[in-house]
Amino acid sequence: MGRSGHDVGMQLRSTALAFAAAALLPTAASAQPKLDSLAFLAGQWRGTTNEGRQADEIYSTPEGGMIVGIGREFDATGKCVFYDLEVFVETPKGLVFRPSPMGKAVPIEFPLVAAESGPNKAVFVNEKNDFPKRLVWELVAPDEMRITLTGAQKGQPVTAIYQLKRVGTTQR
């Protein structure tokens, strides 16, 4: 059975409207947060972990396409018992976090979850990693930051929380 000219015209009009509407929507690339959205990390932060260790985090400003950071944890005697070299970088797929625990390069990335992130909060998740699986950096007050790591170790849920206060700035 043939189509009437009216039916074909309506279908063409509907298709044209759908393409026009799609052109107005932001693309995935343009909707992705940029590295500057993590500028709140910049500076030196000190505090404690939920395990009672002293912690120190230092983050650069977002320049040259990346933020570079270092995190350290100290035992009760002041000895550094853990450190992590950290890089936040823009990729074609969006912002990612790349950790190097104890200075070891590991082939793992944690993509930013844009829907859960916002001003002064960044959520990075890699469901394939055991611990951490999820990392959240959140500015809870102008000079206070909380970092929360969640996941599992040996099949048991684990949460590490860092409560930090700004002790210096890295501003130009």
C-alpha cells in the first residue's frame, strides 16, 4: 500500500526536527567537566585518616593539561609508611585520575563521574578495581577537604577517610 504525500511530508518534517533538536544538545565531549573544575584541590593539606595516621596531600594548580599531586601517610613515630604519586589529566574520554601507589606505575585509570561531581566535589570510579573502587575529593569548607576511598579488600568492604585542612597555597 502506498503512502500519501501528506504521510511522507510529516515523516520528513519529524526527521528534520529530530536532527535539529539533536544538534542543539551538548555533545558528550562538551558536557564533560574540564581540569579547571578541580582547581579547588590546589595547595597543601594536612590532617588525619580514619585509622589515626597523619596525612599530607599536596596538589599543583591545573596547568599544562594536568594536576600533579603527592600523598603521604605517617605512623605514630613520624615515619612515612605510605605515599602515592597522583595525576589528574584530561583525556578524549574526559577527566581521569591515575595513581602510582608507593611510586609504582599501575595501568589503571579512574574516570570522573560527572553526574556525581560538581563545584568543589570530584568523584572518580573504576568498578574493575578492588580497592579503591571509588574516590571522592570534596571541599567541605573553604579550607577543609575530605577524601573518601571505598572498595573491598579480601572480599570485605573497606572505607578510608582523610580529613584535611589547608596549610598552604599553590597559587601564582
